[in-house]
Amino acid sequence: MNQYDFAQRAAVVTGGAQGIGYAVAERGVRSVRRPRHVLSVT
């Protein structure tokens, strides 16, 4: 898998409740030193 440097970057992931969106959101949170906001609306 490609490795990206997310330092000094922001990302908005929609559809992160399950499936691919969830995997992308989880990977993004693990890729940064301090995640800013994680919001879940059901």
C-alpha cells in the first residue's frame, strides 16, 4: 500500500460509518500525530 504524509493536511471523509469509508477514516486517524475531530452522526 502507498504511504502518504498527511502532516499539515486536512481531510474530510464522508460515509465513514462502515465499509471503505470506515477504513479510510480509521487509516487517516492513525496516520496523523493528533487527530483534530472525529464526528459520528447516526
